[in-house]
Amino acid sequence: MMQRWTKPQRTPITFAFLLYDRFSNLCLANCLEPLRAANTVSRADLFDWQIVTQTGEAVHSSSGMRVLPHDELGRLAPCDYLFILASYDHTRHDTPRMRTALRGAAKKAGTLVGMDTGPWLMASAGLLAGRRATLHWDLQDAFAERFLDVETERARVIRDGPVITCAGAMSALDLMMDLIAHHAGMAARLDVENQFMHGSDTAAAPSEPDALVRRALEQMRAHVERPLPLGAIARRLHCQPRTLDRHFRRSLGAPPGTVYRHIRLSEARKLLDSTSLAIAEIAVRCGYDSPAALARAMRVRYGAAPTQLRGGARRD
């Protein structure tokens, strides 16, 4: 399926995270931080979120961190996504009151997402009947025996209509990257991945399933200061330039040259935001012949000159 490189968005996509006591903080962080990063790198409110609990009182993560919610579940406003996040003590949370509350809240959400042991609570409330689902793999067998009306699968993420189930913290990150790409485009996803992996050994290995595109992105990120001709990248990958172009358009929704330029300009914007380097130095580090060339490219992408953009990153 052809991906979209960018997607215009007029109003924020809304998320609500329903937390149960002893939830996984890693799971929550892997959901929230990509959304925060997407807003930061785009300089726009692409995503909005709130945290709720069943009673409106604070809950504690499995590591003991106290989280004060924005509101209680009963006052949940309509949202695009409702995440049900439980980890330990899921059987203790599984009460008649909880099931009634979940069924009511589900009517206010466009898509339900169960994470870790959250799918167990969803199934108990009758929200997974007749659907395919996954959950934390330690509970797969018990879940399959308990909920005969759910088709249990050992998978990281499963989408079945307006319901998504997710096995745990690392698959939560995969899911959020997919949602960012779906709503904001592949350009936003690549920028978020670069935010998380910048400076690490995995910076050149995003979760791109197309192996050829993945290896081409490695080459592009490794050669920002001295950009390689696209023909040279194709030769290094033992393919024809037209093959590379076809894979990029199908996987990312844009030709290789557009993606390469995006990576270089994203790096330039990051350096403007986080360093006091002279614009001439930033131009050199991002593969531009002169500050004027960088300025022209940034005006096209951001609608402003580098001097106007300096220090303008959002920190929320």
C-alpha cells in the first residue's frame, strides 16, 4: 500500500489513557513520548491527550511512581482513541463496576486500544467478543482459556476494526509510530524516530519494514554533511536508481531525493534549536554550499529564514 509522505491536519487527534493501579510506566512513556515528539518536531498541535482513572484519584505505576490524572473516566469527553492500560493485578481490577464503566467509555471513543493486560479487562467487559486480539504473552494461554469468544493470537499488535490490542511496552512504541504515520504522514514519523535514536548506534535503523529503504535511510543519515548522489546510494545497495525510487514512493510516499532533503533540513532545524552554531556552520554540517542555499531550502519547507527559526522549538 502506498504511504503518504505528509498529511495536512486541521484539528488535533485526541487520545485518552485510562490507567489502572500498577500499570507499566514504560508502556505509558512509549505512548506519550512519541506524541509529544511529533508535536515538537512539527511545531503544531497534531496530537492532544489526557490521563484518566476510573475514580479520578491518583494511581501508582508498577515501579511506584504516583500519577495524578486529569479527570475520572465517567467524565471522559469524546476522543479518537481510548487506551486501556493495565499491567499487574488485572484480576483485582476486573469488577462489575469496572466492566460497566468500560462499556460506557467505549461508546465515546473512535478506536479502543488495549495494552499489556488491558485486553483482559476489555474482553471481560465484552468489548472483544468475536474479534482477534493479543495481550502480554505471559497471559496468552490463560486468556485463550478464559475468553472463548475471542480469537487469541501471539502478535505484537493486532487491529480488528475499531479495536487495537498490543502486547506490551516495546510493541506500544511500534504502534505509536504507525499512528503518527497514519495521521501526520511518514515525514513526521521519520522525524520522531530520529528524535529518539539520534546519537545512538541504532540511529540509522528505523522501524521501516522495507529492507532496501531501511538501508538507504542508513546511508542518508550517515552522510548528511556530505550528501551522496542518489546514484551512489543505489550502487552501494546494489540496485538501480529507479528501483530505489519505486521502493521509496511505495514505502514512504515520496521519492528518495525528497526524503534525503527532509533529513538534512530536519538536522539543520535541530541544530538551530539546540546549539549556538553559526548558520554558516550549520549549512556546512547539513550539506549545503552556503548559508544562502540553506536559507532558501528552509524557506521552502518552513516558510521562514534560519534566523527567524532559531530557538523556536517547542519544549512542552
